[in-house]
Amino acid sequence: MPELPEVETTRRGIEPPLLGRRIESIVVRDPRLRWPVTDSVQAACGHEVTAVRRRAKYIIIEVGDGGLLLHLGMSGSVRILTEDEPPRKHDHFDILTREATLRYCDPRRFGSFSWCPRPFEAHPLLNGLGPEPLSEAFSGDHLYRRSRGRRAAVKNFIMDGRIVVGVGNIYASEALFMAGIHPSRAAGRVSAARYAALARAIQDVLGRAVRQGGTTLRDFSGAGGTPGYFAQELLVYDREGRPCLQCGTSITRRVIGQRSSFYCTSCQR
DNA sequence: ATCGGGACCTGCTTGC
DNA sequence: TGCAAGCAGGTCCCGA
């Protein structure tokens, strides 16, 4: 469900109700996430939220001497409650302020929730991460330099968080199509010029999706998991057998690195 | 160092 | 209608 645009949309959605508010309590109903949720998250209680940031697909709810580190995994979502509501299946925990409650739901339990002391970058889950795709630190030149000598498929390469963060399965397919690069081409065999086009494509597609408020999480009432209206803008993803919008060739689906990949055999080389 | 594959989960859709 | 297989937007960890 959540790629970077959805995570950023979630961040923007929970920032107003949390920023400047004191965390009164954290109620863990079901600690079984990717890693068991421990009592260490209670360190945030009694503190005021000073910022709600995003790093890669993590959301960091900052308080005094640390932050709550949140990942939505494949199926995670949060909603903001302003009145009591009985928990549903897969509602794992609540973060309560006086005014509102953040409730986290994650059926597949690939998400995570943990306490992160400062400095955040030192946390094992955050250190070693590559640049943010929408930051100055990310460029075609960066991709080019990091890819020399690599034989892995370029699609896997750009989905590797140590190279660049936030490029998930959908947008990897989309960006490669926009740049005209075949997803299974060896990363080390893509020219600097084509990496420049790829970096632009990644920034363009992620930037547009963020500006549109993501897709499935536009509201926080727990929408259902299918692609929202951004799906209409997808050029190749989930379009197997349908005509390429550039040349009419039937779009191919193939598993690369255990993930479905969609591309045009004629436009992408 | 790099790579591919397996692992972790539930729920929905598809096909026999 | 029922049941099993296949599929899903992430990413960590392992052995080669």
C-alpha cells in the first residue's frame, strides 16, 4: 500500500493533530509487528511532539530526547480519531493526546513501531540509507557513480534503499518506462546520460504523486488498499497486455527480483 | 562487496 | 459453491 507519496501524505495528515501536543499515553493492543513492539516506546509519554518528520518510508514523531519510529510496511495505515471508537481487527496500537488519538492498523504486520534515541541517523534502521529522491543529494550522477561494475538489474538497483530511498515497486516500473530503460538491464551498463533521465523521472513521478496527496491514503478513515485515482496516471504498472501509451506495443509483465515488473519491450532498452 | 533467494504475514482475487 | 493457488505497494537476513 504505502510508497513514498503515501507515507508523505500520512505524515502530512498526522502532523497537524500531533504537533505541539503532549503524548498522554501509548496503548499497545497487539505488539506483533515486524519486530515486537516493546515498552521502550513509552519513553515518549509525557512529552510534547516537536516535529513529525519522514526519512525514507519511516515516519518519526519527535519528542524531547528521541522519537517514535513508524513504518507502514505493506499494509499499514493510520487514522486519527477524535472520539472513542472500538478497535477493529489488526489495530495494533494507539498514540493518545488530549485532543486526538492516532490509531495504527496493519493486517500483514510488516510494519514496525519503535523508540529511536537521538541522533536518529545512528539508528540501525536509518543509518546507511541513501539520499532522499526529492533532495539535492540525489542525481543521475549519484546513480551513475554508485552503479559502476554492478550486474544486478537496474530496477533492483534503484529499489535498494542504500542507493536511494523511497522508490517502491510501482514507481520503479514507472520511472524506468519514462526514462526508456529496460528494467532488467544491468545497472552497470546504463550510461550517465540515461541515469540523468532516470533520476529526473524518479523525481517527476514521486513529486507529482506527493503533490496530489498520494493515492489510497488521501483521507485517514481507513480506505481499502486498492490503487486510488493515481492509478489512472500509471503508464505501465498493472497494465499487462494493454497497449503502451507511447507506441502501442502490448505491455509485458515479468518477475524481476521476486517482484512484478511492467515494461514496454519496444520503448525500453 | 554484491547478489539472489527466502523469510516474515493476512486477505483478496482468480481459476479449476 | 468451495477450495487452493496466486498475488499484493517492503525490507531484512542469509548463504554463495
